[in-house]
Amino acid sequence: MGGGCRGITRRRWRRPDLSSGPYDARSRITGRHGGRRRGTRQYRVAVAFGHESRPATTEPAHDHVGGLMSAEAHAGGARFQEGVVVDAHVHTTDYLPAFATSVYRWATRRTVPPLFFLDQLASAGVDAVVANAVGDRAATAWWGRPPWRAVEEQLRRIRVQAERAHVVLATSAVQVQQAFDAGRMAIVLGLEGGDGIGMHLSRVDELFRWGVRLLIPVHLRDNRIGTTCLPWNRYLGIPSPFRGRRRGLTEFGGAVIDRMNHLGMIIDVSHSDAATLHGIADRSRSPIIASHSGARRVEEFARFLDDNEIRAVARTGGVVGLWPYHYKGHGAADLDALMRHARYIADLVGPSHLCLGTDINGVPGMLAGYRGEEDVRVIAARLRSAGFSQDDTEKIMGGNFMRVFAEVAPHEGSSS
């Protein structure tokens, strides 16, 4: 997917209509449709990053379908902890056009996990996800339009999927909590790869206006912001060409970090090389995260962080996400291996600096014993078995990310 746009028929680009009616991404890919049942429920929930209970409220609810849950589902059933459960890194089904998604899934058919749709969040017991568009040419080249417009189209489609699944689009931790208190699921918009920003600092503001609250500055290619730890070709086993540039955060990249701090956007260094990560950690005035990563002392893999990188993230007040990725011998092979990452990072910097980022819909393979969002609860159970307290487990499964989000992003009022 890292090739250019040659061979793709180019059509005249038109700005997407963000108010256009929804379409069904599930039926577009799988041909399936789902019905919904309506009802009204009363329930009481706990505040995720506080210590009091909110008064019981009456809200319309769907029974385990779409973005609303019945009282039984919110109080028990699909739920496996009292606090908010957050997956800090996912993709919807629309970061590639349908034909490219089909090609990718056919090529990885022996290992790729089943597709995940936003209307499955409730039954999985996941309350909020960061849903990412992809901004580097590995994805945008397939759209046959300028990269920045490809990003805009991906974000539009995420919004439409969320609306169709009755999932709240949240731009602050307060709004995620409000959705949780109302028995609703929430998504936070993210962008993985800031390549389309180019040298236009104003595009950071444009992302913010579009509702994006998390940016991974570099993804699978070096760009004007910084350098990647693992270029796309190395994922495929293709030797890397000579990288004729200085590694690390660029002068323009520093301006991007400053602007993100000012606006209130989470900086995610998951794909940054060491020089870029340390440059961002030193520059940022807000916590940074590595939403889907691991400990290199547990496994030697370029996508994992060494001890100094983990400490740098933690020093900002940030978090490192447990990543259930496994493909071609890289990544945690099973849940026991994932727990070794969790334990190592917790022993190094403390459990308050861990979160979860599954990368569902974005990876060609997952570890043994994990096949999708419905298994997030399995990770929570295994954390308890690995010796983490219930309180620490709830923080890892959502509370720690909510703390970071609350500190970084503006406390806007009601959600859309």
C-alpha cells in the first residue's frame, strides 16, 4: 500500500458534504444489515475519573445494539468493569476504499482478524475508541485524490459510521464521560500520519475544526514533522532505501507540537523513532502517549520502545498502550507475552502509565487468544491474573487514557 497513485483513474475532486446522509459501511463490505430495537431504561453509573456516583438518569436505549445500551448491559451483561473502557487506537472500515480493503484482506486472509464495526462496541463492553484516519501515502494513494482531501474523506466516513451506529463524537474527556453516563458509546477522531499537513501549520487547526483530537505525527514514512521507527517497506521485508535526511523532530515539527499543545490535541508517538520521540517529549508541555506499542526489553522489535523512550513518555505524564498485534513472528505471540509487556512497563514506570490500543481493522494479525474487540475483556481478566489490582486494571483499561485526555484536550460541553 506504500506505492504511488499511478494507474489510478483520477476524478475531479469535490469537497465532501459533511452533512450528507449516512451509508452503511457494513453492508458496503459484507452485504449485511442490522435491525434495531428501541426502549427506555434507568440506570446509575460511576464517574470514571472521580469517586462519586451520578444520579440515575432516564435515556432511550438500544438493547446491545449501536451506540446505546440497555440498563442491564450498562450495569452488567457486556460490562466487565465499572469505569470507562477505552481502546486508544482503532480504525473503522473506511481508511481505505472498498476495493483496496478487499485486496488487503484477501492478501492477509489467513491471519487478519474479523472486521470490527462501531455498532459492536456495546456488546464488547468498550465505551470509547479513538478511531483513526490514515494520512500517509500507504493509505491516501488509494483514494485517487490529493492526500489532504483523502484524509478529509476518511474522517467524513468515520463521522457517518458513528452517526449510523448512534455513537457520540466526543472532543473531550468530559464528553466521553457524559456519553458513558448516558449509556452511550463514544468515538474520538484521530489521524495516524501527519504527512498531508506538509508545511502548512494551519492544517493542524483545520484538523481541530474537523473534530480531530489525536495526531500520530509520523506513521510509515518520514515526513516534514519527523522520522519513523519502521518504514512501510520493512514491514513487508523489503530492504530500506537510503534515508538521506537527519533523524528526529524537525523545526517545523516543533511548531506542530506547539500548536497541538495550544489547541489541546493528544500527541501519539507510537510510530516515531527514538530521536523524534525524545524531541517531542522534550518539547511538549502536555502528556504524550504511545497508544499501541510495547517494551523492547521484552521483545526486540523496532515498533517497541526501549527503557529510555518509555521513561520519556511517562515523564510527560503520558501512557504506553498494550498492543495485541502479532504477525510474521513480531509482536506478542499470546496473552502471556502481552502480560510480560504490561508487567515490565508497570515495574519500570508504574501502572498509571499503561493503556490499551488494539489497532483493530488496521493490522494483518493478532496474538493467539485475541480476535477482536469482544476479547478486550480477556485482556482485563488476564491483567488481574498477572497480579494487577482491580483499581490498576480499570485504569489501564480506560482510566489512565481518560486522565491524559482530560489534561490535554479542552473541556468542551455537550457532545455532538
